[in-house]
Amino acid sequence: MRRFAALFAALDGTTGTAAKVAALADYFRTAPEPDRVWTVALLSGRRPKRAVAAARLREWAAEAAGLPRWLVEEAYPVVGDLAETIALILPPPSRATDRSLSDWMAWLAGLAPRDEAARKAAILEAWDGLDATGRFLFNKLLTGGFRMGVSRGLMTRALAEATGRAETDIAAALTGAWDPATTRFADLVAGAGAGPGADARPYPFFLAYPLEDPPERLGDPAHWHAEWKWDGIRGQLVARGGTVALWSRGDELVTDRFPELAALGNALPPGTAIDGEVLAWAGHGPLPFAALQTRIGRKTVSRKLLAEAPALLMAYDLLEAGGEDLRAAPFALRRARLAALVAGLPPGLPLRLSPELPFADWGALAAARAQARATGAEGLMLKRRASAYGVGRRRGDWWKWKVEPFTVDAVMVYAQAGHGRRATLFTDYTFALRDGDALVPFAKAYSGLTDAEFREISAWVRAHTLERFGPVRRVVPELVFEIGFEGVQPSPRHKAGLALRFPRMLRWRRDKPAAEIGTLAELRALLAAQAG
Amino acid sequence: MRAPLLSPDAAGLACPEGGFHVDPWRPVPRAVITHAHADHARGGSDAYLCTPGTAAMLRQRLGTVQVQEAGWGEPVALGAVTVSFHPAGHVPGSAQLRVARAGEVWVVSGDYKTAPDGLSEAFEPVACDTFVSECTFGLPVFRWPDQGAELARIRDWWAGCAAAGVVPVLGAYSLGKAQRLIAGLAGAGPIAAHPAVEGASAALRAAGYPVPDTLPAAPPLPPGALVIAPPAALAGGWAGRFGPASTAFASGWMAIRGLRRRRGAERGFVLSDHADWPGLNAAIRATGAARVLLTHGTTAAFARYLAEGGLEAGALATAYAGESLDEAGA
Ligand SMILES: [Zn+2]
Ligand SMILES: [Zn+2]
């Protein structure tokens, strides 16, 4: 793993994008063949399955280090990362093992079927042969959570540099469900990585930037197409050469979870790729996101579930027709061909054209946006009529203009140290609302404040701790925050009986005393209104 | 039972029988100072007692104050007790304070480090009944690499920066850590020091410590120069004056990846002026103390660990820094 560890050290030791790309490109040029493929897999989020539960690892590491388990638990929040905590507490190695990355991956794959005693012995032996960095990387592979501060875009750029191929070709080649254990590097970058759905590989998704400036800045409204921003799962339905595949944005093949959409694919002419939003849909509108969630979790879909949360593809764009790649064509043309395709299909299929929202001026569009929630959408999408279908998130041609979030003022009741970069600041908070005389916790949030605010609040937390439960501190209920969220859903698991969608801190309300926070009744009313 | 020899009051760690406070955080009639770091040596007290090395720094920081100096191991009678200073190995001149009354000895560690750093007087364990120990790094995740190996990593980074035409700027606490680096890196190339660092260096040179001379950190720097500055200067964008720079910190906290990344530095070098986990445990055992009172850091957890090992251990509430992991200068 020495070569991989050196790459990690190079990436970790610089904050500059150019230096990161250079280190990666060098690695992709010179590292051993199977290691390169595994590195691409790890950096594009194809994580190995967790071979051992985190709790077992902590236990075994504590034992190997001769430390009480509780002390390891105390150290963990200070470090903020389990793989690193374990690497730091283990006694120095007694031997030096040098296995390549791909050997380690094969070793890991062999671990899963063995019983716990055998896994423990194997892991203790592995730890004893690795240095601190080696252990850290090994633990990362073991716990299945690999991030090296490299975005997919950066990796794509480095691969393009190393292989002399175009970035867009590389991005396309990496999509789909290729298996790093059986794919050769040359095949992978050439787009010939085999795998389920390989013939029906998706195009890289084009993503919109949030609109922050007033829309007037976009210029002439006539150049822009507006439609709802639906709140479902972005997906690509590809029908090619007798194969139908439904892909989610993370290149996950989800065809089996949505059999009704697979059936739709069979009705499409061969050589078709539609970009759209998978929604749970009943009658004239989308069901709340919670309904769709019941479909995502299941590998096998019961008839009951199919009836309760039927899926539909809300079509946004046509990327391929008759086997021809349309992405370079203007959006207006792709959209016209999509409309014609949808109109020509037999009735009753779970496919709709996402309706265009015509608008004469930006003021009218703002008025339409205000209606988004009533329609079951989370805002608007603005697409330049002349735009090509790009790769990744780019500014300029596609914008998402979300509705203003719901808000409620709540008081902080628990604080916990953050992870990674925020390991010593209290950044993860639990908030409560009033319910009669009681304060009922209802949401957690860990983003939305500045570093300076986090520092100030961390000092406050240290001075106002009432109780400590491991890394969690119960604090004096005094600090009030405005919490933004996108919706409410019922949740019997939570004490409040409900859960927020995308809660985050909008601001610290230094001006507001805890006596003036919101009530749980407000959220219950919102829930009732959404359901009705 | 007699009252404890030392116990915290509003002003600091008080010794009523001796009529003094150790490292008080509020002005008192008589302050006994372990070392010159700002959280241990504050101004405003009527009289100070410390080692000659600490006295030099104290005069530099606090101006003309009434300072009595006592050499290593020299007994000083204060009220009904006798005190003496013993090397703590934390920074040049830093001391542990031994406090004795009939039949009982306490030692206050101040801040300490057990491995020699080449500049500070090396730590010496002092036998006692009660040891007031700091535990800034009192968790088993903190194990320092060998100083020589870390200095070699710094030289590699420095050479890499010189080759790439960027200025290496190393953040290090201006008293102690910076001079340890200057001494350890001397001869590898020109070193330029921030004014705060040079102020401390000059005071230490005057007190007889062999701190090599450095250049002022002002552009234009000679080619291949390394800049050493306090962490706060780096956070404040001071390094911008040198053009393209690569920043790094030297601190025990750099052992933790997340902390290094949060500081936004490209490199972190694990070089601490405090004892690591093995060092703390060894130092505590070496005193033979049956009772250990802890300051700085994760005191509750460390006290529990020591108690499980058979010692009487507890946390002492103090106002010393080091509680905040947010400062990379510890
Ligand atoms: Zn100190
Ligand atoms: Zn201190």
C-alpha cells in the first residue's frame, strides 16, 4: 500500500487544486495496473462494503492497545474519525507488511464470509504489520468511508491528463456499474468497463447551480425555459439494445427498485436516454418525499408498496434518441424532441413531460415560484434555451431557484463536537421546541454558521454544560437559532413524532430569548396541511 | 486533618501557609511563576518568584516588575513552607514547583515535557506525595514522534518549497517552540523570525540560552529562507506579504488530521512542548505520588484512568489555557 499511501500523503499535504491533480495524474500514469482501477473506484465513491461493525473495531483496538474501552470513546470525539483514532492508539507494529492496494481489497473481500473470531485475528494481524498511515488507510478501507478531499471532477481531470483523453469522455466512461475487481484500467478509461447495464450506461448528469442573484441578471426572459424543480430522485432511464436501466445520480443502478419504470423503458424506442425525476405520484400530483423513501429502501418491491407509492418519471430532457447523442444540441431542440417522444407513447405509462412554465417577465416567474409548494415542487429550474447538456455542476446555463425554506425559532439543548475538520468545535446541535411546559427535541443541524460563530458557541457550550454523555453535552437551554427546513414528515421514531427535511441553521438569534421560541404545535399544523 | 497545602481560590492555586499563589490568573501579593507563557504569568501582582530564565522573559513581557530569582533546586522559605524550582522541560527556564511542609511534599508541574528538546533544561521527576500535573494531551491518541524525525520532515518541506519557489512559513508559539525550531534547524538555510519570535529569542539569548541569530521577517527575503511566526500571525494573513507561500504549523495538535485541516495549513508537524500520553503516565509514576490532581485538557477522563490504576486522582479547576483545542500554539 506504500504507493497508495504516498498518493494519500501528497493529496493530504496540499490545499492547491493544481498540485492535487498533478499528484493524481502522476499516480494514474505510474501506479500498478489494478491499484489504479481501485483508486478510481474509491475516489468515485464505489466503497467496499463495511466488513466489520465499527463497534467491534473499537473493541478490538482497545484490547490491542491495552486501554479501557471508555477511554477510546473519550478520545474518539477529539480525533473526530474512527479510522484515525484506532491508528493512533495501537501499539507500534512488530513487523512490516507490504501489500498493494488491490491485494488489500482482495483480502477484504475474503474477510466478509469468515466468522467473527477469524476476522478479529486477521485484523489484529494486519494492524501489527502497518505503520500509522498504513493503518489509517487500512481502517478507512475497512470501515467503508473513503474520502481523500478529491472531488469526482478533480479525479476526472487527472485521469484525462494521465491518459490524454478528453475529460468529458472520461466522465462518461466512469459511469455505470463497473466492477473494480474485474475491470482493466485501459478498458475503464476507454469506456469498456463491463458490468450490469453496461450496454445501457448513463451519461454524466448535468447539474444546476443555486441562483443567488436576482433573476433579472439573467437577461432576456425569452432566452430561458422555466419548469418546476421536482422533489424526488434525479434519474436517467436508458433503453439501448434490448437493455433497460434506471440510474440514480450516484451511478447507482436502481432498475430493480422501480419495476414500473423498467416496464416503461421497454416501451421506449431503442437508443433512448431520458433525464428526469423519479417521483411517487398519485392522481394529479406527487406524494410527499417520505412515500418515495419507502421505495428507495427496498430491494424487492411488494405489490402493496407498488400500489401505495407508485413511481413516475417526470421527464426533463432527452439525451439520446435513435442511438444518437443529443447532448450538444440546444436544450430547446432536445426538449421539442422529448415532447414529441412522450406524446407518441401509448397512454397510461408512468411518464410525463415536466410542464413548461411560460412567463412574460421575471416578476411573473417570481409569482409562479411562490406557487411551487402548492404544486408539490421545491422551486423552479431555469434552463437557457440554447444550452448544451454539460457534465457536472457548472455555472451559467442551468439554475435552480428554490422556494424560501420554512423557518422556526428553536433553542439548543445538546451539542456535540464535529468530525474531521471540525473535530474540536461543538458544531452538531440538537434543538427543541416548546410543547406545553416541556422542551421537546425535534431536529439536529450542523451547518449554516460561520467558523467564528462556531468558535464562540463552542466556548459557550464548555461553560454552560449541564451534563455529559460521552461526546454529547446537555447545555443550558438559552441559545436560540432560526432553523430552516424544506418540509415536515411524520416520524414515530422521534419523540416529537415528526422529522424535518434538510434542517439547517439560518442564523443565530442573539436577539431572541428562549422564552420566545416556536411550538411543536406549529409543526404539527404544517404536517397536517402538507398531508391534506 | 490539615487543610490541603495548595487549593484553588478565586485568584489561582493558593498556598495559605506560604502566603503565595502559583501562576495566579488574578493579581495577588506574591506570585510564584512556573514559566513565562501568558496564561501562567500574568501581570499586576505585587511580587514574583521564578527561575532566572523565566525572570528574563517576565521582565521583557511585563516591564519592570519586582522579581526574585531562585536557581534550580535552591530552597526558598515562604511563610511556613519551603519551595524550590526543578526543570519542567517545557520551555527554557520552565519549572516545576516543589512545595514542602513538615512531613508532606507537593509538586506543581506547571506545563512539562519529558523528552529533551535541545534547548530547555531537561525534565526531572521530583518525588512527592501529591502531584499537580497538567494533562493537555492526556489521551492515548497523543504519542509524539522523535523530534529528530519531525525536524527532518520540516527540512524536506522547506527544501521542497525552496525548489518550487514558494516561501515556507512555519507557525510556532513565539516563546519556546520557535527557539527550539530555530536551534534544531540552524544550518539548513536562512531563517527569518517574526518580531514576536525575535523578541522572545533576544530575551532568552540575554539569559544565556544558545538561540541562533535569525533574520528579520520582512520582504525581500533571501532565496530559500524559512519564516517562523506565531500561529495567530498566520491566521491573520500576515504571511501574504511574502508572495506565494506554503504554510505549516508545529504543534502537538497536528497529530490529529482534522485539526490540521481546520487550521487550513498545508503541513502539520507534530512537535509539542507538552508531554504526550506515555510521557504523562511515566512522569506521574516517577513521582511516586499517591495523589494526582490534574489541570489543562481532558482532566476528568485522565483522572478516571489514573483512579482505575489505583491512584487517588481528581481534576483541579484552573483558568489555564490548553482547555481549548482551538489554539494550535500549546
Ligand atoms: Zn506553557
Ligand atoms: Zn499551560
